[in-house]
Amino acid sequence: MCINNDINNKTEHSIFWFRRDFRLFDNAGLYEALKHSTSVLPLFIFDTEILAKVPSNEDKRVVFIHNAITKLQNQLQNIGSSMFVVHGSPLSVFEKLLNEYSITSVYANSDYEPTTIARDNKISEFLEGKGIAFRLFKDQVIFEKSEIVKDDGSTFKIFTPYSKAWKRKFNESKIVQYPSENLLNNFLKTMPVHVPSLDEIGFKNLEIINHQPIIDKNIIQHYHETRNFPCINGTSNLSVHLRFGTISIRELVKTAMELNEQFLNELIWREFFMSILFHHPYVADECFKKKYNNIVWRNNEAEFSKWCLGETGYPIVDAGMSELNETGFMHNRVRMIVASFLAKHLLIDWRWGEAYFAEKLMDYELSSNNGNWQWAAGCGCDAAPYFRVFNPHEQIRKFDPDLIYTKKWVRNLNKSDYPAPIVEHKFARERFLKVFKTTLGS
């Protein structure tokens, strides 16, 4: 695999490995690479081990990533460089690169999910065996790993004390900017290298909603007033950009600190769930509160299918699922409603819903998706009490009273083909409480 024949393979290069940080500005690992090398090769790997787990060749996230890579390629070509985009397993890609080019170091930004930690450990061991440094940097969060812990060194399991410690540490420190955009001349100079098309990596090109990574200060300033109403443009639409790093968390936190504490708290929730997953990786497959693993779920497959398709007969639930299926997005308030409905009205294992969201959400993040599903089901850290059961009728009355959002996504509402409710609310609530009380002994 010779990526580019015009590269002098005797010249020493560093590699910056893009993963979920698709930007050239305020990028911590990229800044360090460009600061310490005058010939940085920008690499992205369409990881075959990850792509093999994607259930369909029609995946909006892969399209988003490909679009982001194409944008980076255009930016790099404007300064006489090029992205090196390879389709393969990370280990095999690095083996081939090291055989062909003189690589002295590899830079990347840290990731904190169990599978990515295992991947990075494998790559680190391989590179260090070749005498090549593998350097990881904090970029997608303000505080990582054990930077926010209790005085005794143990981890926080409740959000409020975690957030207070987070804010205290933040106020005692200073946001460090990483002006990687000022060092772009240190990228390897080369002719453009071919970027594999979506078809070449086995995926279809799809139309996706492409919210621009723009920090709308007016929306953030009024976020606490508008965030619960799905019928209005009251949220930032930046979650997918945080997920893939097309926006800087440092820039966003700085704006939140200036304008809206509620919005800041949402960003801290993101880091809280990352901390939980990092310190308690078992939550990826089990309930955080382990006694909840004994719940006997009904797991009715026909009812789960209706939930997935948005055919439950509960308009706000069906609207949310239709929005998700069509766009890859769902309003945050509605996410809570549909998650609660699956776990508590239908008594279907929260992991089924979490897995479905993992397939569909453009902004899918294991830690947040897992944490919020466990919160909704009552079995996670700092979760809603299990006996709190959202009434979908009340939720629609409070947050979409004129049915603007609901009618947008449930096009057959009030028509003869709209289904009757899959279950009656009062009956479902009582059934759920009985099962949980019996299992938990409370």
C-alpha cells in the first residue's frame, strides 16, 4: 500500500490520526503534532472493524464522516497538503505505513469508550515495539478520566456534586486554546491523495440534515426557556458536531459560561456520563444499579417493532420515532418520553431501545446514550426514580399543546389508519410498578 508515490520515504514524518476531531482549528492533538514536526501526515482510517458492525449500508453517520473528511481534504489541498484516507483495520494500516515511510511519532486525541481504549492500547503496543511514540491528548472534553473525583479519590455517582466540583475546578483553572490553525504550514506538502468514495467503502450516499457547526448565541442565551419545546428551534443542534469534533468543546463551554448555566449543565452531563462509562465500563451492558439486572422484562417483539416504527398510538411517542427514523435526530425532551414509554409502559428492556438509538442517531455517543437510557429506565446513576412514569398525554399537553411538532411527524394523526393506543396508560403504569416493586422489594 503506497498511499502516495511522490512522498520521499526517507524523510521523517509524524502522523496525526483524525478520529472524532474533524477540524483544523483549536485541536489539541493536532496542535501538538504540528508544533513538534514540520512534516505531519494527516491520516483518517475508515476502520473496517467498526464498519463491519454497522447494520446497514445506509448509515447517516458514515455519510456525515465522509462529508467532514471531504471538507478537510479541500482545506488541506488549499495549503498544498492532503488527507490520507485508508479503508482497513488500524493495525494493518500502521503496519503498512511503517513499512513504506519513516514515521517517528503518531499523535491523536484520546477516546474513552471501552472498545476505543482497547484499540488504542493495541496500537500503542505495536508502535512502541517499533520505537515510535504514540501520543494521546485531551480534546473532546474539558475534564477527563480522574480529573473530577471526590476528595478521597473515588468517583462521583451523582450529577449535582459532580457538576459543582467540575465548575469549581474550571473556575480555578484556565481554558487552554490550541491554535493549530496557526501551524498548518507544518503539514506534509504533497499532491492530492484519492479519498475513497462511499461506494468504495461499501456505503450508499444519503441525503442528511447538515446543521452547520455554528454557535447561535441567541439560542444559547434563551436555552433554559426553549429547550423543552420540540415545535420551536430552541436547541443548539450541535450534538452531532460535538460527537465528531467539527466544533471545539472549549469554544462552546466558554460561550455557555458567558450566556446560560442550563446549557452549561447539559455539557457537564455529557462529561459526567463519560466519566461513569470510563470508571464503570460494565454499564455498557448492565444496569449501573446492579439489582435492576433482575428485572423480568416482557420484551414483546411485536410491540417493540411498533415502537420502532412509530405506531404505538401515542402521538408524541410516534412523532419522536418518526423524526428519528427519517432524520437521525430526535428532540431531547422527546427522547426522554419515548425511552420512558418503552421501558415503563411496554416493559421492554432499556437495552433494546438503547441499541435501536445506537443504530439510528446521528449524534450517537455510547456514554450519553447509555446514561440517558438508564436514567429514563430508573436503573442508572442519579436516575429518575423508577416510580416516576411519564404520562405521554400530559407531556404533549405541556410541551406541544398545539400539536405543531406532532403533526409534522405523525402525518396520519386523526385519520382512520392511525393506530389505537398500544396499551392503556393507567394499566401500563400499574403493571410496571408492580413488576419493579416485586423485583426490588420496595
